[in-house]
Amino acid sequence: MNKNVMVIGGGPCGLEASAQLHKMGYNVILIEKEKQLGGHLAKWDRLFPEGIEAKEVLQPLVDNINGVKYFLDTEVVSINLLDKEYNVILSNGITVLSKAVLMTSGFDLFPAEKKEEYGYGIYDRVITNADLEKFFATGKDPRVVENPKRIGFVHCVGSRDEKAGNRYCSKVCCATAVKQACEMKALFPDAEIFCFYMDLRMFGRGYEDMYLKAQKDYGIRFIRGRVSEVSETLEKQVLVKAEDTLSGKPLKVTLDLLVLMAGMQNAKSGIRIGEMISMKRSDDGFFTTKGSILSLQECDKAGIFYAGACTGPKTLPDTLNEARAAAVSIHNYFNKEN
Ligand SMILES: Cc1cc2nc3c(=O)[nH]c(=O)nc-3n(C[C@H](O)[C@H](O)[C@H](O)COP(=O)(O)OP(=O)(O)OC[C@H]3O[C@@H](n4cnc5c(N)ncnc54)[C@H](O)[C@@H]3O)c2cc1C
Ligand code: SF4
């Protein structure tokens, strides 16, 4: 029997699913379009809620695919259904005939420059959550001045925003903002830190404690209200105007750094593959699963499965759980078919 399973995307989800499927005896072929494995996890420095290092999570996931055949810097050129099997032609010249294909193509960060009013790419001291992770990891970013005195975080950038075309909540950015605000306070103890939020979505275990700690131990100021305008002063500081919806008063604050909490959207590179075999996408742009409670890992096309952030914003624990659930769904599919 052909026990090939093609896994598309070598982020945390693809790594975990590949490891599980390999253990179950499947012949996994994992492809990653970048030159390294790890997806977005490889770009993060520390993870909420406890602040553990991202590499402490990534390294075991990479170690666990020992024995799995994987190709880096590789894309799908074409994918066609041929008599209950998918014929997948890869950019490295290899053709794989696979009974099951698992999409773990993940997400793209919302392009913050699309929200022109926040000045990303225009003003010197406006960065994104992803830029700040890189700063934490490398200690370098010319946009982060020495000893900033005031730092602001804007929540919901490109999420919950009809104008940006994304009405959904990206789930992880409130917790990321609180984590990053505390990390900045620890690095720059003299800095005043503000978080401009609409609602705080601190739904996971330990998240609420992290939020309380941010207020009590780190003195982070949470201001409920949308930022209406961002501009630059002659001294290259960032002037933020917002409405504090709790006090009902307009507010102006000059900052040395503004961090935009850009949300998650379905990865363009995953959508490209989806279009080759007409995989459905929902209004939010993410792939549509066969069911919304049961069959969460299945596509309505037999033999195609999903896991991770390609079906919606997700935390890492949820992503890894979906990877394992997808492995089980694929195993059941093979057993049903034979
Ligand atoms: C700023 C930020 C901070 C975060 N911090 C945390 C945190 O502290 N804790 C937490 O639990 N979660 C956090 N998350 C969420 C976490 O990053 C995601 O849960 C996780 O990355 C999802 O994994 P994934 O494998 O589904 O997708 P991704 O990480 O996006 O990986 C997808 C992989 O697929 C590859 N790929 C895409 N298309 C193709 C293709 N066509 N062919 C081949 N390969 C392809 C990509 O290159 C990538 O390697 C954070 C998210 C953001 C935005
Ligand atoms: S998690 Fe928070 S910041 Fe992110 S979209 Fe939802 S409410 Fe906004």
C-alpha cells in the first residue's frame, strides 16, 4: 500500500504532525519553502505566558522529525488528483504520489504598512510585534532608541477592523502585547508603557495572571480606546492621539517608540496551493474545515487535511494539538480506505 503523506509547511504544526505520522508508520514527505524549518516560531524570542525561550520549544520539534524525509527551499509546482491519489510535482524536480496531503502552511503577519494612519514604514520609530521579537533576540534595531522614556503598544492592527478587511480577532496579539510590554519594562525600567486596546482577550491558562502582573509589578498602563491619529514630531518622536473610552476624554501622548500588534492572516503561499485544487476559504480568508466542531482537520475534498494557523489564528499549544489531531484523522482515513 502507498503510505505516502505529503505535509506542506515546516512550521511548528508541520513538524509535530510529521513526527507523529512518522511514528505511526507513514512515509512522510515534508516540504518547507524557506531555507530553514520552524516557521514563525523560529522568529520569536520568548513565548507567553511564562516567557520560555522559543528555541526551547522549537529544538525538540525539529529533533523529533529524525527519520522524516524533508526538503527545504521547496515549493509545490502542481497538485492534481489522479484516481484517489494526489500527484504533487515539487520545485526540486521530485514528483510524489500521495494518498493524503496535510496543509500546515500557517499564516502571514498582517502588513502593517496597509494601516497608513499608524505610520509603519513612514515614521522612524514605529515597529511591529514581529520587529520587536527580533530586537529581543538580537538586541539590534535602529528604530529602538537608547533608553526610551515612553513606549506605546497598539492592539488590533489589521484585526477586528472592517476597513482592513479582517473582522476576526487574531487571538494571540493581546497576550503578545502584555508579554512584550513587561519585557520592555524589564529592559528599560525608567520607561512609561501604555497599551491602547479595544478589549483584552486573555483567554488562556496563566494569561490573566500575566495581565495582573503587568499592571501591579510592571506598572503598565492599559488605556481602553482606539488610536485615531499618529504623527511625527520634529524630534522624530511619535505623537499619538486616542480617545480614552473609559474616562470619555481625548488623549495625546508623545512616545519614543510605537509597537503595532499586527494580526494573523492566511499565508499567501498556502492560498496559492489551495487555488490549484479549489480548497474552499471562509469569509475571513482562512481555509474552511469540513465541520466547525467535528472534522476540524478535514477539508471537504477527500484526502486533504488541515492543521494549525492556516484555518485561523491560533496559539502554539492549539497548533500542536491540531497537528496531533490531524495525524489521527489521516490514520483513520487510511484505515477506512483500505
Ligand atoms: C507576534 C507573534 C507572537 C507570537 N507569540 C506566541 C507565543 O508567545 N505563544 C504562542 O502560543 N503562540 C504565539 N504566536 C502564535 C504562533 O506563532 C502560531 O501559533 C504558530 O506559529 C502557528 O504555527 P503553524 O505551523 O501553523 O504556522 P507558521 O508558523 O506560519 O508555519 C508555517 C510554515 O509553512 C511554510 N509554508 C507556507 N506556505 C508554504 C508552501 N506553499 N510550501 C512550503 N512551505 C510553506 C512557511 O514558510 C512556514 O515555515 C505568536 C504569533 C505572533 C504573530
Ligand atoms: S487578540 Fe487582542 S489585539 Fe489581537 S485582535 Fe484580538 S483583541 Fe485585538
